Amino acid sequence: MQSDSRNSAVSNLNLKIISYVAFTFLGYFTIGLTLAVLPEYLHGNLAFSTMIAGAVISIQYIATFLFRGFGGKIVDKRGPKPAVMMSMAGFVISGILLLFVAFLKDYRLLSLCLLIIMRLVTGFSEGLVGASPINWAIFKVGSQHTAKAISYNGIGNYGALAAGAPLGVIINNTFGLGYIGAIIILIGLGGLLYAKSKSNIIGTSKESPQSFLNVLKKVTPYGLCLAAGGIGFGAISTFITLYYNSQHWTGAVLCLSLFSIMFVLGRLIFANAINQYGGMKTAIACLSLEVVGLVIIAMAINPTFTLIGAGIAGLGFSLVFPALGVEAVRLIPASSQGSALGNYGLFIDLSLGITGPLLGAISTGFGMNYIFPFSLCVVLSGLILATSIQYRRQKSGLQMTE
């Protein structure tokens, strides 16, 4: 009977968190719909160079980076609901702009300008939805469940991108770009109505909010560890298909699938590890596991070993974001928690944003075989930094007890 009651409480807790991080899923699903479609549309349909296509795509990440902090400030001052509603409204506008692009495809320059504006609006929306649902969930269920809220939010994030990207290609090939725009509008409106139906929650802390730079300074060591781990994640998710092609192997899709499955399973199965062992110990263990996976990929002589390495790396990276995030947020007063998560999220944006051009340059200059050894070195540097942080904290704790 007691066991049933405990299971029921856990189930209710999970459902409460999911009801808020659902906004993350909706937002990133709309982003995923255009992820694999727009580069080809710019280069193939509108006949712009790959450099221009890449620049238009990258504009979104710049806008996301700039508006992460803004979203955190809104959460701290007015609560997460206004930030989420602004985000969903932004996705509606981006869908409308994409509809115009589809109807004006014969006007190349006008379409290009509309796509630039659309990417900026999408980046604005992503910046606001990045951490706001996590904060909403934490305000609802309590800060003791921060790790679980961050973990579930990440599942919603990556799961939405993984589902949206192939679906967007299918819709575009079957019906056309305009239908993607219409679906984005409907999702944005649905998210807007859903957010309106939920009660806003504002933090009760009486402390004065800290400045953006002060918060950024405190979370930076943890963010750098996250960014280093993100390079390994980005290397596999972005370049594993090209790597398989360069080795004349088949099964890249299976490798990506196992990588993603192990990432999600890691977050679901081991989410309590952060509360049980602490964020830093969990992050160190996870980064170590990611290093092992990348070593196997770098030394693999056939696709079977690469498959194993990708699965281990996916499992390793699964808890890096929430583990380090819990530790970063603890340094910041509750009055600036929104800013803390927003600033911390900047580092994964930066990491995934530079992975493509950085590893692309290494591939061009040295060859595809150097991508994973380089990624391994970067993740290893993150592991060393995380270990250093833990050592300094333990040393400081020992000195305080003497």
C-alpha cells in the first residue's frame, strides 16, 4: 500500500513537470520542422550559395544567444508565463513569415529577406522558451526537483528536434514549404492557448536580482564544462553520417538512433543519480563515459565499434547538462534563478553553434579522421576542468571544517 502511494506520488510529480516542459517540446518541434528543409530550400530552390544559406541558418543561433539572458530576466521579474507566451507568439509569426516565403518563391531577394527575419524571430522565440518551462516546473514542484526538471526538459528538447526534422522533410517533399508554415502557426497557437490556461508562478525570494554579468561569471566554469561536452555530442550528431561515408560504411542511421536512444534512456533511468551522488560527481562520471565512447569511435576499425562508441557517448552526455546545471543554479540566489538557467544555457548554444564550422574546418584542413580525436581532446579538457572544480570545492570544504 505504501509502495503504491509512493509510486502514485512519483507519477504525479512527473506529470506536473511534463505539463510544463511540454512547451519546450512544442517550441523545438517547430524548430525541427525546418531544420533540414531550409538549407536545401535556400541553396536548391532559391539558388543562393551555400555560404549565404549557412549564414541565414546561423542567424537564428545568434538571436537565441542574445535573447537567452532576456528570457531569464523576464522569468525573474514577471514569472515564466509571459516569457513562454511571447515565445509561442513568436513561433506563430515565424510560421506566417514562412507562408509568405512559400507564396513568394519567385522573388528570390524578397524571400531571402523574409527568411532572415523569420530566423531572427525563431531565435527570439527559442531564447525565451529555452529555460522558462524549466523554471515554471521548478516553481511548481520545488527546487529539490531541479535535476529532474532539467532532465525532462532536455528530453523534450532533443526529442522534438529528432521527431520534427524528418517529419519536416516528408511534409516539404509531399506538400510543400507552405504546409510547414501552416503547421508551425497551429502549434504556436496551441501553445499560446495552453500557456494562457496555466497559472503564472513568480519566485518568492526577497533578495535583489543579480546583474547579468555577475550571474554569467558564476555559472561560467560549469558552462565551459558543458560546452566541452557539447562538442562531442555535436560531433556525433552532425558528422557521423559524413564520417561513415568517408569510411565507405553503411548504418549511419542506426548509429545515430542508438546514440539518441542511449541519451534519452540515460536521462530517464539515471535522473536520480544527481540527487544521490551530487551534480559534480555525476558530471565527472558522465564526461568520463563520453570520453570512453569517443576513444572507441576514434580508434574504431569497423562500424560495429563505432556503434558501440556512439551508444556509450550518448549515455555519457545524457546527464552532463542537468548535473552541471544543478550545481550552477545553486550558486545563484532564487531571485536570479531564471537568469542563471538562461546564462548557463548560453554555453550549449555556443558549443553546438561552433561545432559545425569548427569541425568542418578541421575536416577540410586535416581530413575526416581527425574530427573525433579532436572532439575527444575537447571533451577531455572539460573533464579535467570539472575534476578541478570538484577538487577545489572539496579542498575548500576541508579547510572550513579545520
